[in-house]
Amino acid sequence: MAKASPIIELKNIGVQFSQKEQLIDAVKDVSLTVNKGDVYGIIGYSGAGKSTLVRVINLLQRPTVGAVTVNHKQMLKLTPKQLRDERKNIGMIFQHFNLLNSRTVYGNVDFPLMDSQLSAAQRQQKVNKLLDLVGLSDKAQNYPSQLSGGQKQRVAIARALANDPEILISDEATSALDPETTTEILNLLGYLNQSLGITIVIITHEMDAIKQICNRVAVMDQGKLIEEGSLLKIFGHPQQALTQKFVDSSTQLGPALQEIKKSHILPENSKHLIELNFLGDVTEEPMVVELYKRFKVEANILFSNIEQLQGTTVGIMLLALSGQDEDIQAALQYLNHLQVNVKQVNLAQIEVG
Ligand SMILES: Nc1ncnc2c1ncn2[C@@H]1O[C@H](COP(=O)(O)OP(=O)(O)OP(=O)(O)O)[C@@H](O)[C@H]1O
Ligand SMILES: [Mg+2]
């Protein structure tokens, strides 16, 4: 693989707002690097500072402190004219599409080309090519009010691509869409990343969206970046409780735990309920068989979620273990040795909703 080359570098970014004599630290000391060709996901709850942070990338929001480098240019040192040019390299799409309602689909996509150097014929060719790219050639003469949410977002994507940006930022662009349309739009973004090599930054509060197309993930909480890593690392070995929560939300582990607690199906004699997170070749059946063969520990699978993320198996499993104390300890050690992340689950701490 070619060496990763940074396209966006944020260093020690802080953004402070003052409102009614109150200071709000929307972003606190965040540093991150997005490499060329990444689909970089930023996940966090409402108010975590995600939008504020990405607006810093093209200086729609100037940071209170920190350095912003895009394409090896220090954004804070550019003249207004240079900054305008750099911004063309960064397309943005939003939850509410922000289309011009009085213009047709064609007119919306043509709009950012108004001050371009292209001839009328080149411009027309470009708009048609973009509409074709997002699958909307047949809607060129429609107005936004005549489109579905997914179609509106396709127009917004085509418009964001008009100036051939190398970077596309998507701020909750699928939040207003149903799950199927969300998948369609995410697939389109994935296709743009693969076919045109566009670097994509995606903000979301849904882990499922991240899972579909991101290769790297950052987790934000109360203005801070609390965890960052490859999709596989975040999924297979989440370090922070909040990250774990996001991962669980997309594997249905949370509801499963609640169900287990409510229904009292945990075997009476089981001494331990454990959660296993594993990556790669480890699979569930042999693990359970080995626990019995080697340690005489019986393992009941109460829940499992195995999926393929970027060609690697990522699994979560809940096991109820029964056996002698020392055998269980040995079994846990064995699991740790297999590069399986083992965590004791205490049902008393599970809140039943
Ligand atoms: N222009 C502003 N003036 C004052 N406070 C602001 C401003 N913009 C954002 N904030 C505050 O900064 C914090 C972070 O907001 P931000 O919009 O970045 O969060 P977010 O993670 O994008 O949330 P959401 O998921 O709801 O979009 C919030 O407390 C918000 O109220
Ligand atoms: Mg936001």
C-alpha cells in the first residue's frame, strides 16, 4: 500500500463561543489527521462539537486556537482570495440539502460554476456529467419540491462536486433520510471515494453509517476527541465507554442484554457472563468447544453478532460460563491469549428500558 499522505491536519484546535457573558468551549484541544483517500467518520452525540470542528477545516469557523493545514497549506495564513480558492477544493453537504428552490436541478448544480472559467458548452457538459454521476439525468428540469429526500441529497452532492473538490464533507447528510435511502446515499459517497479518489469526512451520530463506508473513525464527546482509529480497531477494541456504546448500538448488544436481564434466561449455575470482542479468524464454534475440551467450562452463547467489515471478521459474543472457579479463570486466560477481548458483564448494571 502507498504511504498515507495527510490532506487535512488539525492541530490543537479550540473553538470558544461567548454567549450572554458565558463562554462555551465547543471544541477543546482536538488534533486529527485525515489522509488522502480516507472516508473519515466523526461520531458523537448532539452538541459534541462535530459541526463546529468540521467548519474549522475550511475556516467557515475560525478556531480560537490551533493550526489548520489542508493540502499542505496553512489555512490561517492565506489571503482572502487564496482562501476562496482553497474552499473550492472542499465540497460540503448537509442534512437539509440547502438547495435553491427557485432553480431546477440543473440550475442548482450549475450555480457554483457561475464564476468559473468554463465556456457555456463546457459548463453544460460538466453539469450533465455530474447529474449522470449521481443518477439524476432524467430529473434535470425538475424543481427541488418535486424530488424525494434522497434525490435532493443527490443534487446537493452533484453541486458540491461542481468545482472538482478533493475533499467532501458530509454533515449529517443522511439524518433526514429513511434507512434504505441512507444506504443508497452512503453507497454513492463510497463510489465517489473509490472512483474519483475524493477524500470524505462524514459526521454522524449513527454507527451504522460509519460501518458502511468509513475506514477511520473519531469519537467526540463534549468538545473533545476521546478516541480515534481504524474502523476495525474502533469496532474490535473500543477503549472508551462511549465508543463501546456506539458500537453496541449497531450490533444490538444493548437490547440483547436488556432482554437477558428481563427474562432471567441466564443459567442458574453460571458464574460469569462475559462479553467477547474479536477480530479476524477467531470464530465462535471452536472457541466454545475448546473451552469445554480444555477446561471443562460450559459456555452458553446468549448472543452473537458476527460481521464483515472491510473484509475482516468482527465479532461480539455473550457467553454464560459455568464450571469450577479455577477452570473459569484458566479459560479466561486462554481467551485473552487468543487475542480475544474479554469483559465481565454485570447484569445488575444493565438498565432495563
Ligand atoms: N455560533 C455559535 N454560538 C454559540 N454557541 C454555539 C455556536 N455554534 C455551536 N455552539 C455550541 O457549541 C456546541 C457544539 O455545537 P455543534 O453544533 O458543533 O455540535 P454537534 O456535535 O454538531 O451537534 P449536532 O449533532 O446536534 O449537530 C454546542 O453546545 C452549541 O450550542
Ligand atoms: Mg452538527
